[in-house]
Amino acid sequence: MSFKDQLAKDIEGVFFNTDEFAEEHLINDKPVKCVVEKDESDKWANQRYEMMVEANGTFISMITVLLPKSAINFPLVEGQLIKFDNLRYKIESVQNQGGVYEVKLSRGGV
């Protein structure tokens, strides 16, 4: 087995294993195993959403979602609206890092 094959196996079997790091969330009504990042230093660290304040004083919910590329059967595009856990979010950025999408989502004024 090549290193690339082993890495792909570890992505699915360890990182996106619900017994290890991942949780199941709904993306466009489809259950997907993913990891939601949050800022642990935040006083609301028990919530999965990190709150930011824009210059005009409105609150925007920002989350970073890591998910296996194989879990999504549609293109992820910056500016696109998607549903995450039945809430509408705007994709702020998408990066493909070795078969793992890092997707930054914002909510508020969407």
C-alpha cells in the first residue's frame, strides 16, 4: 500500500470516524461526517459557533467545517448558499487539502 493510499484510508477511518473526531451533520439535508472547528479560547467555547462583530455592529456566526471530499457530490463555491444543520450559510472560502475540504461558513445577513 502506498503512502497516498494509507493517507486516504486514515482520512476516512480515523479523522472522520465518529468514535474519534467527527460528528454527523446535515449538509443540504444529507448526513455527512465532518469536524467543526471552534475557538477554544472563546468564552462561548461550549457552542460550536464563533461570534464575530462587523463594523456596523451586526453579529455574524462563523464556523469552519472539515469534511472528506468524497462526502460531497456537488461543487463547493465561494459565495454559494448551503444548508448546514438546517440553517442557511454562505460559503466564505473553500480549500481542498489532500482530499479534505476546509470550508469557512458565515451566517447573518444571508
